[in-house]
Amino acid sequence: MYQHTQFAWAIWAILAWIATFLVMAIVLSGSNAAILLFAGILLLVAVFFYGLTIKVDSQSKQLTWWLGPGLIKKTLSFEEIEAVRAVKNSLRHGIGMKITNDGWVYAVSGFSAIEITLHDGMKYRVGTNDPNGVLKALVGNVMIKEDEISGVVKSDEEPAKKRKKGAFDLD
């Protein structure tokens, strides 16, 4: 069984920055119900999004990942998975949990991720600072695309396509 947690330093940095304004508000205006409510919300966000954990369980034949203590959790059986590959997320993928053109994205910090393709075509990108460890844990259970375990994380960027010259081009 493989299990690894990537801590959310990017989310913590954003929350710390917001907390400085919260402290300034308490110093300048004193504590009131609204400020305390906002502080409570910040604390909940810090607890629920402290990290992203990926677990590969070969005995139950499942790949599971969850944010924070596990309230937001996704489990896939190995039979559902068509292929897995290491990818690099771009800035547009951001942090958090969201749907993009590349499928569902779960990320807490950094750009390294694994892309999971299901048999029905659905894709998930799960951020991890150990993509090769996840791929090694999945070897023999699901198809790993290309030679991903070589230690090189491939980029999902395709080469730029040439476009026709437009009326406003200077060249």
C-alpha cells in the first residue's frame, strides 16, 4: 500500500496573508462578531484544506485521494481506470478542486500531478509532489502511459500550432 500527503503550503500562504489583515482589523476596531466569524471561516478552510493525500491500495484494488481530513474524498477502483500518466499542471489549473477542460483537478500546491483517464473518457488531475511514487505503486494494476516511471515528469503542453497570417500582423 502506498500513501503520501502533499501539504498545502500555497493555501497556507494565502491564509496567512489574509490573517494579517484580520489581525489588523482586530487591533484597529476591536473584536466583534463579524471578525470572529471570519476568523472561524479561515480556521475551517485551513483544517479542511491542509493537504492532499493519495492512497493506492493493491489489496482492495482502489486509488483514493482526499483533501484535509477526508471530507472531500474520491475513490476509483482499478477496473475503472484506463491509464495514468504524470503531467505538469499550468497556472490555469490553480489550486483547490475544480472542473477544467482537462477534467477534474484536485491540487493544493505545485504543478506536478498525475492524470487519471477512466474507460468512459472522464479525466482527473491529482496534484502530488511524488508523481513517480504514485506511478510505481500503480504498476501492474493499471496501464501507465509511455515510460513515465523514468523519473522525468512529462509536460502535457502540445507544440504550438502555426496560424495563418492575419490582416493585423506586422511581419
